[in-house]
Amino acid sequence: METIKTFIEGIKAKDIADIFIAIAILAIFFVLSIWLPKLLLKIWKVNEKDKKVLKENDTYKGLRSIFLCFGIYLALIILALPATAMTFCIKLIRVAVILSIAKILVGMISPTSKLMKKVKGNERLQENQKLIQTGTKLLKILIYIVAGFMIISEFGYDLNGIITGLGLGSVVIALAAQELVSNLLSGMAIASEKPFEIGDWVTIGDISGTIVDIKFRSIKIKTVENTTVTIQNTKILSEAIINSATINARRIEMTLRLPLDTSSEKTEELMKSIRNILESMQEINKNTIQINVTEIGAEAIIIKVFLYTSIVDYDKFLTFSTKLNLTIMKLLEDKKIKLANPSADIYFSRK
């Protein structure tokens, strides 16, 4: 108090130019604190036509406070306050910035925010609205707790002693809340990006199957073994997601090993017959059919068949592949062509 009193008493002797510069800086940043947050919100596509609603927006308030704090900080530097007063004022500014950042984060998950409106409008998450509300409340509490700890540390208090005093039970609760909040945030990210929908065939890590349920904490996948696997949202975001529903065609590859004594005429005739069969199937893209003799080896004549089918549903694709394979087998039977088996060399030793 004595330091502040001394400063006030000596203000008359202070350079008038510095005071005017400080006032000018405050005025400039006051104007910027009104205009720049609006510009940033516009860039972030947070278009709020109602000015009263905009002024009540936590993100807008937080951004405005940060600009004001920065202006006050520059003004204090120009005024060159005594060291003790300057240190105290800077601490207050830091506290204000911490609270402003907390307000911005809380504003981003408020019911009126663009993100939460998008989450609420997602049909897949309608049954999880209560869980979403609970999760956002926990997240807000966590944000303010972290902000509180940061403010306490600004005034030189030892956080280790406070955390130890909370006890093991509080730590366990905090860890549980952290996992819940982490899954909820991951759920929000998935809802926003929409990498898959119910009914899509996906591969996540080493798990493949059809998505049967999407919740805010996890998803359920039905595998080809007819088992249901539940995957937490945090794991989903850390893995590569392959969504087969986004493809417009599937590739089929066949390898036929003909015996070495098969004549060139018979081989060519077989290739033409296979092409005729493939071109007669509506499910196959005619322009993608490739049938070639790729190798004449020591054991067999290798014919490779490549094609693309418009069937993308995995179950229907397997059914079509089976139908195609059986058709080729029937063709081989009709032409009395048996496929060659890999041979094995057996060596005998004399003793």
C-alpha cells in the first residue's frame, strides 16, 4: 500500500507524455477488444446476428478480456511502475488471462456454441444427450479446477501439498473423470468429422466389421465371426480408420494354374470363355477386366484375372465372389481342364 501511495503522490512529477501514451494504448486496445473478437468469431464461422446474444457469448467475453489485459500490460510498461507494484499488477493480469482462457474453453462447450449445436443435431447421438450434458458439466468443472490451480500457483503456493492433502480417493475420482471426459471429447470429434455411420464396413486397427451402434463413449462393431466388439472413442482416434463404405468398387483377383501340357489353343480358348462370362455379369465393370498369362513356370502355366465389381457391401461382395468362383470352376469342368498342384521334390539318400 505504501508503494502505491508513494506512486500516486509522485504522479505530478511523472512525464506527462508517458501518461498520455498509456491512455492512448488503453483506448486503442479497448476498441480492438470490441472489434477483433467479432472478427475472429466471424473467421471461426460463429455468426451471431443478435448483438445482445453475442455480448453474452463466453468465447466473445474471454477474447475481449485477453485483448484488454494485453493493453493494460503495455500501458503499465510505458508508465514504468515501481518493481513491487509492477510485479503485483502483472500477477493480476495473469490471473485475468487464465480466467479469460477458462471462459473461452467453457464457451466452446456451452449449449449455444456451434460445436454443441452440431452435436445436438446429430441423429446418431440423440439417445446420448443426457450423457453429453453430464460430460460437458464435468468438463467445465475440470476446466475451472485447472484454472484454479494455475491461479494458486501464480501467488506462490505449493500445489504438491494441496494435491497430497486431497488424498488418494480424490486422485482416483480425478482419473476416472479424466477417462470419461477424454472419451466424451473423442466422441465430439467423431460426431463432428463423421468418419463412419451405422451400417458401414470399417477396419479400425486390427478389428474389421460392420458398425452396429455409435455412442458418445464408444462404438460397437459386428465382426465376420458374428461377435460384437466395443471400442472406446479414445482408441478410435489413435488408430487408422479404413471405411469401405466410401469406396465405389471392389477389386477381385484370381490365379489359375494350368498344367504344363495344356496347349496354347486351349489356354487361349479358356481365356476367351472367362472374358465372355465376366462381360455378361452386370456387377462387373467391363473396362477393368484383365486376363493375362503372366508366367510359364517349371510347374504350371499361370493365368491371372483382375477385375472390379460395383458391389461394395462386404457380405454381398463375398456372395458374388463365391458365385464367380463356382462359375469359373464349372467352366474348367466343362472344358475338362484340371488345375495344376504345386509339386514337391523328394530326395532319397543311399547309406
